[in-house]
Amino acid sequence: VPLGVFWSIFLGLVWLYLLEVPDPSVVPHYQAGVVAFGLSAIIELLGEPFWVLAQAHLFVRLKVIAESLSVVSKCTLTVILVVLYPQWGLYIFSLAQLLYVSVLVICYVIYFVMFLGSPEATKKSFPVARMKALLPNMVEDETLVNWKEARLTWSFFKQSFLKQILTEGERYVMTFLNVLNFGDQGVYDIVNNLGSLVARFIFLPIEESFYVFFAKVLERGKNVKDQKQDDVAMAANVLELLLKLVLLIGLTIMVFGYAYSQLALDIYGGSMLSSGTGPDLLRCYSLYVLFLAINGVTECFTFALMCKEEVDRYNFVMLALSFIFLCISYFLTRWHGSIGFILANCFNMGIRIAHSIHYIHHYFKESTYRPLMGLLPSPFLIFVYIISGVITGFSEVFFCCDKGWISRLIHISMGALCFAATICTMFCTETKLIHFVRSQ
């Protein structure tokens, strides 16, 4: 938390005095917005110990309820204030963000106040007995710092910092180098938020949940021969089916996203979004979603099994990759506008997927399990995807999106038929995956 306060103040000053500040007549209350978002980051840090404890002990329901209440509160307040007081500008989003983090932290605090010391906690032999134990304190007969854990924490911190650059690098290029004006940044943000809905609501929960699963089932730093073979078999089976699941979701979004990007943006924001670079941006993002899907699962397995030395080695790779990614983002954006950011992200994800696949292949090399087979869907299903892509592509040319609602409905109907055919093919060709999804 003290570090959070320092960085919030330092970066707040950078955003207020060193970077370009928007015109107050167009974007009012910018300064208040910077302060509010810095404060919200500090509040969220206060709840971090509770979040970590909940993750480690698989309190999935707590996480779902806390985050759902927070998001609903934030969205409700935003809508009410936008409708009643649109002139407040950034005040609206600042207040909504502060409400979001406050509700999130309060949910965790209330739960653990009620849970710690309860019969349920005693029954589960929960390692924390009182709220006071979650505050910084000295432990008798132990050194001030556990250096083994400190070194591992430092390795993960460096990795997280580099992942932040690789995940949000385009934001920093946009902010510091002014390669896009505020209008183009707005369109990019809208498309980015729409395109990342699937990543946030499907892929991120899968990645977080199964990172904990793999870390619990297999021991970090041990090779496959030294693990319990029953656990290895279970982990390999789950990894294979997870890879197949996210691959099919990503392929479906890529194939149908291409033909329906313009229609989606036209319905969402009218001709302002659907007539410019928006549709091409969303089409590229549909491809990027496929990379996101595969990378999430492969990295969650890799990071759950890496020892400290492997994490450190990977940090050097990520350092070089971060530099290359930022350079590519800059030059591709100069060459192809905001689409360049998404192409650079695809390159970045492709390199990270290649590293994770190499690690997984090497890890299971001395066993009989081949979980990477999950990245190979049946040939007949691939054929159906290709046919669906061709049909919906022609449908977009002939029926979308300036030929009236009848043509739009025909275009949607064609997509619905192709989508139904794809789902039916999945049920017939991927029976093992369907059983996994139904049972889990």
C-alpha cells in the first residue's frame, strides 16, 4: 500500500504535468479524474490480501458475487449520472470507479469478518484465525524476510511488469508518442472494449481458475517423472480439453466476427462507427481473440509449473519481447493507423504462445501424454468453419449494411444457419470435449 500511494502520486503528476492534457471545454474535470483513479488504485490495493486469500482457497462464489456487485454498482451509477447530469463529464466515471473499488473491498472485508473464527473456518482448518493476522506483523521465531519467497515474489513482479507492457503496451505508445489523435483513440477504445468482452468474461475466468487448479495438482519445479502419475494424467487431460475448448471458441469468433463486425458496430454506434476504420479494427480484433484464447490457457499452465530459475529466464525473453513489441507497435501504427496496434498484439501473443507450447511439449516429452493435441480440431469441423466463413463473407457483401433492415435480417439469418451447422458439427466430432463441458 505505501508503494501504491507513492506510484499513484508520482504517475498522477506525470499525467497532469508532463503528458498532453485534453481541452477543458471538450473534456472537463480531467484533473479530478486523474486524482480519483489514483485514489481508486490505492483503495483496491487494500483489498488485495483478501483477494489473494480467496484465490488460494478457491472461494469462487465470493469472487463472483463481489465482482458482480461491484460491476453492477458501477454501471448503475454511470447510467444514472450520464442521463441526469451529462455536464459532469469525467466526474461521472471517476465516482463510478471509486464506487466499484469500494464495493469490491467492502464485500471481501465483510465476508472474512464473518468467516474467520466461524465453525466453517474451524472445520476447514483455515490457516488464518483473526482479521488482525491479515495486517503486517512480526512473527516470532522467524526472520523478518523469507528470502526464498522474496526472490520468487521479485521474479513474479518483474514478470508482471513486463506482462503489463505486453498487454497494455499500445496504451503507452498512444499516450506518450501521440501516434493517434483523441478521436481515433476513442474509436480504438470502443472496438477494443467490444472485442475484449469475450476475453474478460470467458477466457480470463478460465485462466485464473485453472492456474490455481494446475498449481494445486502439480508441484512447481518438478519434472513429470517426479510427480504423482494420477495427477499428471488428470492435468494432461484437463489441459488438452481446455485447449480444445478455447480454440473452438476463438475460431468461432474469428470466422463469424469477420462478416458481422460492420453490422455489430452499426447497431451499437450507428454510421459514426461502422463507416470508418471501426469494422476493419473489429475484424482484426476477431483474429486477435483467437490468439488471446490459446495464450491464456498455455500461459496459465506454464506459469503454474515454472520454478524461480525458469521464471527469471522467461523474464529476459519478455524484456526483449517488450522492446520489440513497442517498436513494432509504433511503426505499424505509423504505417496502418490503429489497426497496427492489433497486428502488433497478434505478433506479441504469437511469440508468447510459441514459448508456452515449447515448454508444455518439453514438460510432457518423457510421458505418454500429449495435451497439445487439443490444438488440432477435426478436419471436418475445420471444413465447416471455412464454408461458414465463405458464405457469411458473401452474405455481408450482398446484404449488409446500407440496404435496409430486410437485407440485414437475411444476413443475420445466413449467419445463424451457419452457426447452427458449426455447433452441430462440434457435437458430432468433439464428443470428448462436450462431455467435459457438461460434467465440469
